Amino acid sequence: MTEPIRLAKPDVGEREAALVAEVLASGQLTMGAKVEELERALAGAVGTAHAAAVSSGTAALHLAVLALEIGPGDEVVVPAYTFPATANAVELCGARAVLVDVDPDTFLLKPAAVAAALTPRTRAIMAVHLFGRPVAWEELQTAVPQDVALIEDAAGALGASYRGTPCGALGVLACFSFHPRKIVTTGEGGAVTTDEAGLDAAVRRFRHHGWVEVGEMPTPGFNYRLPDLLCALGIPQLERLEELLGARERVARGYTERLEHFVLTPSAGDGDRHGWQAYVVQLDRRDEALAALRAEGIEAQIGTWALHRLGAYHSHGPFPGADRAFERALALPFHTQLTDSELDRVTEVLTHIVSK
Ligand SMILES: Cc1ncc(COP(=O)(O)O)c(C=O)c1O
């Protein structure tokens, strides 16, 4: 029996284990110095004035919407093809997620579709750099009036950049995830980056029950804190961000060389750097390919969700671009430790299906 090939595998080692052990020995498991250390490292990597660590990418999105005081009566434009948390964060603030179709080749928002969805109630756009591919930022900015906030869902875009500017420094606020399928992982975790001190303060208040300081709570909040124990896991990975991205670029190149003549392979726009959260190809007979890979012990997965096909958003649509992406997208095993022979095994199964 050949070894299974994992969909994802965190790139963590002795340094992560040592820092976690240090936190355990200190007795300060949460609300200590490691939180600030992680936040400084992230703000440095992204190039923003502020970064606030939170308990998940979903919490980051929720806090971004709350910080902008978006609520009942407001609308936020969300791509119809994305992880559901992008829209859920809007709806659970009492605002309406207005879904718009995506370009099925890039999986990203189409600026013209965004412009067509704007109403006087539109407060923000959730610009999702899906799977790590940067959104065409200037086109999006041109399509949207200045008083509409651009929020980056950069859950999978740490390390990515749009024409030299890091994802996370493009929007008024940006949301990251540190889930294990992301380039930097803390198990569960996330962060919000921004240049605006007032928004950073609001994020910090809402993540910590609403406290401004002890005894001062102008609005209610949540516990969305990321503990020191998990920050300790993320700090060494953030220090190695360039190395981790380089390793992911190597694997992405390996797949593209093998597969570009058989299936639609992913890439970044001209002048941009892909963050390679995932390597997602597109092909007809995707379900057959998924089943064949799994039968060979190769973990693969669908790309993500067409939201209007879920009960929560079924009244939205139609979105033919999102439908096409949902039906054809296939996420291949993707992590820094994949070997050439493992890439060959994946390729063999896929080319067999495509050429049948
Ligand atoms: C585009 C996008 N947004 C948000 C999230 C939510 O992040 P988390 O799982 O850390 O809550 C994810 C997670 O996969 C995602 O892919």
C-alpha cells in the first residue's frame, strides 16, 4: 500500500515546540507578551500600522464589520463563490450580504458586477483574495465610490501581493486566518490589519468583551482573543514567511509544469504574487477526479462554496460563474513537504481521468 498524500500539513518544528513550551513554563497562557510579539511580526510582514490577533479568520471578519459599524439597513457586497464565513459575518451583524457573481477562471469578484450591485445602502465590499490570488485592486477601487469601504478577506493571502503591495495593506481593514490549511497556522486563529488607529481600537475592544479599560465598556463585545499559547506557534512561522512562501511556490510550479496542458491551472495576475493558500485546478468531471484521487489515498477536496447553493443564501442568484467554479474546482494536496514523486502520483491520476 502506498503512503497516503495529505491535503495539508503544517510546517512546524522544534522552534515552534520550544516557544510553546516556554509559554507553558511561564504560566501566562493568554493575554501576555506573545500576543503583541505576533502582532508586531504580522504588521511588519504586511506593512500596516496595526495588527490585532484574534481567535479565527471568521472572528476577524465579524470584527471588521463591527468596527465599521455596519448593521441593520446596510448592505455589503460579497462574492457568490467564497467560504461562507465571508457572508455570514455580514448577515450576523444584521446587515445584508449582497452576492455578486465571480469570474470562474480566476474565482474572483468582477469589478463590473460589483459596480452593478451598488445601492445607496452599500457600506462595504468584501474583496476575497480567494486561495491566495490577489484581487485586481485598482479595477475594484475604480468601480466603487470612496465612501464604500473595501475590506480584504485575506484569509488565504498572507504573503501575497498586488503590484508590490502586500495583501492585508490594500483595504481599510483586512482579515487573515491561521487555520491549518493556511501558510502560517496556529491551529485556529486569525488577525485584522489596518492603518487606521480608530478601527484597530474598535477591533481590540470588540475582541475583548467591549472593554476600553477596566470598568469602561461603551458597547458589548465578545471574547475573540488569541491565546499566547497559540501565538507562540505562529511567531516562528511568521519569521519564516518568505521561506514558507518560497516552498509553496516550488510545489505550485511543480504542479503547473505537470498539469497545465490537461486542466486549467491557477496563477496570479501580471505583476502580482500569489499567496498559494491552496492549489486549485478546474476540470470537467471534477467529481470523478475527486473520487479517483481519494481511491488512490490522495486527499483532495472541492475548491469552496457557491453560496446560493446553501440554505442560508438560496434566495440569491443566479450566478453562473460561481456555479461553474463550484462544479469544476478541485483543491489538490498542497503543503511545503510534497515531493516530486508525490506530485507525479497526483498527476498520473488526474491525466488518466482527463484523457479517458
Ligand atoms: C476566504 C475565507 N474566508 C474566511 C475563512 C474563515 O477562516 P477561519 O477558518 O480561520 O475561521 C476562510 C477559511 O477557510 C476562508 O477561506
